Amino acid sequence: MYPHSPPPMGRRPRNPYNGHLPLPPVHPQHNPRRLAGAQLDVINSFLSPQPQLVGPTTLPLYHWKPTLPSSPLPGPHKLNMPNRRKRRNDSYSSNGLKRQRLDSSPQQQKDSPLIQTPLPLHRPDQEVAGTSRMTPSSSNNFHSSPQPYLPSHTIPGSTSNLQTYAKDKLSVQMVELFEACQQQASDLLRKETCRSQLQRDIQNIFPMARLYLTGSSMNGLGCRTSDADLCLVVVGSMNRFPDAIYILTVLQKLFKSLSYLEKIQLIRAKVPILRFKERGSGLEFDLNINNTVGIRNTFLLKSYAYADLRTRPIILVIKKWARYQDINDASKGTLSSYTLVLMVLHYLQTLKIPVLPSLQKDYPECFNPSMEIDMVPEGPRHIPRYISRNQSSLGELLLGFFKYYSTVFRWDSQVISVREAKALPKTNSREWRDKFICVEEPFERNNVARAVHEKVKFDAIKAQFAESWRILQQRKDLNSILPVRAIINKESSKR
């Protein structure tokens, strides 16, 4: 739909594993009581991604910091980045134990021009079609140190904040809803603490297993009341055990013996899961086995979530709207939250002046679907911050979203593709034939909206888009399509 500006030719960090696989993310000998302080720094830096200089033009969205195992396992483990020179990254430790964590974000030094003189949204010497990217500065210096949690609307290194996009009533309401409902550092810390404890217990049975927090809890698109999704990668186990159901059955027995878990339930769905709650907090988890595409999706969506400040608020509002309108439940033949997120990203990509690019097209080496799963979180840190010349307010983008799916997008002949950043023509292939809604999964390229298989449900979804656009266009008031205050109060009552 639009020409892409080429990715910057900055240097890339050296592969920290030096060709070896890492140990599991959390070692069984870790003392959980000693992890709390480090985990808090990790979660804080996760929720407020900080810039770090990785190359002349590179300001990653966040920093994943694996460490070398003391006894590395043999085998290739390389992130292929052709035509790029590599340099030593001093932030990696030569000795240590790898666990699933995000690095304590580096603070900028006082002399950094990114603090003193924010880069403009657009400069004449950066004229490109639709976008501009950050330019190199030889005086940008950073050092590693824990970064305190900052409000979501203030991301250091950005050239703006959410208030810039909230100059009208509708936009202000969207910011209010987002700020009240977005996942906080304490919410993620609670999930991460339970995940790390679970991994230690699981490794008593599967020593090489690695447990990943995935979905909205990890990609930055979750709410305070969001449940947590977990993916257990059991290395080599599938050759010894019949299937995922067997592994989940073994885990179910284990979980029933753990005092901090309750209400353990095995759900034999197409993708079987083990559902359980943390005793006391009531926090619900869904655990699957070796569904690694979910890990890849998590870090792709995280990269999009922080590519532009407006992405997270509009996605949260759309998810709340769809839930309120009763069209956000794949088990009932409507849209899954994942499908809704892809629909929002697709819309933001296809505007005349795009708000988002196609990250998979611009940086294929960072989102290679065959990349080793341990390197998946490493890929996005090589992506610079994307700066759009589109200065539409949040309210304008929300109105445009409803208009796009009410009058522009052709449901009967087009496929939503975030991978290509455009609508693809629907072919007669099995994936798209006779499907009411076609939304391409960015890695597996199947239809994530296949749950919508009844015409009555499809008609109801289209009707909600059209009606919401009509009402919102007239009133410019979020309360006209969504009870903002009631949702905020409900979210607060469940914390």
C-alpha cells in the first residue's frame, strides 16, 4: 500500500551465545526470595521500554539480556543477520544463568541529546514516503542501570507523549480508559514470580523445560485484570512421550501437589491447555505445550505495541468495546482478542500516511519464523523506534478504524495481512475459501478468524462496526459506544 523506507544499516550486537544453546531461563538453584528486587527492575523496564544505543541509528524497544551458561550445550544457535557488521556488546555477562527476564533498562546519561534535545517528528533532510526514522548521533551515550517505572504515556526517547494525541474529548476519554486499565508493573511482577516458581518445580520432572510468559501479559497489550498465558517448551520430550496431553496430565498431577496452586483443570481442546489459579490472588493461568508460535507472536506484537505511542491505547479501547458489544469470544463464534489486535495493526498500517510499518518486511532477520526459539526475544532489540509523520489524534484514529471496516475493507474478497501491511486478495485456497472473515496469522499464515463460521455471527460483527461508526461520528463521545466509567470501576474492583 505504501513504499517502505529502508531499514538502517547500523551495527548489530554479537550473538551472546557464541553458537551454543543457553541453559533454561531459571535455574532450579535460584533462591526465589533473592529474585524479588531484580524481578521488579525487570518488570519496570518492561512496562516502560527505554532506548539503548545498539548502533548508530538503533533505539530498541526493550532489551532482552540473556547470559552465557557455565556449561554450554553443544549445537548451533545463531541469529542470521546478513550484510551487517557485528560489535562486542559489553552488556552481556560471560558467566551467569539465563532466566526469562528483560534487562534492567539503561538510563541515558545527562549529556545525551535524546534528553536535552528531542528529535523532531519530521525533518526535511529525512523526506521519505510516509515515515521518518531516527537519525544517528555520535554523542548518544548510555550506561546500564535500573530504570524506575514511568507512566505509560511517558516513554523516554520518544518525541512526544500521549497528551500530544489527546486534544479532543474523545481522545482524552481514550487516554483515561487506557491509563486506568493498562497492566502495571506490580501485575506483571506477580505473574513473573509465579512463572519462575512454576518453572523450578516443573524442572524437577523435565530438567530442560523452559516456561515462557506469552500473550497480552508479555506483549504490552494486557489489562490489569488480564489472565496469564504460559508456553512450556519441553526440549526433546516429544520423542519420548506420546503427545501434549500426556505431558499436561503429568503436570496436572504435579500441580495438585503444589500448595500455591488451586483449581487445576485439563482442557482437551484443539490446543490442549492446563488451566489453574494461583492460590490467594485468584490469578488464572493457561499453560500449553510447545506452542512456540505463541512466543513468536508475543514479541512481534510487543514490537508493534511500542512502535508508536497510540498503538496500545487504541487496541485496549477496541478490545473493551468488542467485549462490551459481545463480539469478542472465539468460543462463541466471534472475534478473538488476537484477531482484533491484528485488525487494529492492519488498519494503522494501511492509512495514507501509515502509523505503523510492516516490521516483518522491513526486518525479516528479526522475525524469521525458523529462528531458534531462544533467540526470538533477541530479534526485536535490533529494531529502531519507528516515527510516523501521521499526527492524527487517538479519537481520529478510532473513528477511522470503524470507518475502515464499515466502508472500505471488503470482507468478501480481501484478507487482512499484518505481515504484508496491506489487504491481500482472497484466493480459492482452503484457508480462505468460504470464510466470512480472513485474518492472516503473521507466522503460520493461516486464518485466525476461522472461529467466525456462522453468517448470523458475521452479520452481527459487521453491524456493530457500522453502528459504532455512525454513533461515534455524530457524538464524538466514547461513552456513546462504551460505558467508560463502569469499565474503569469494574477493573479497579478486581485488582
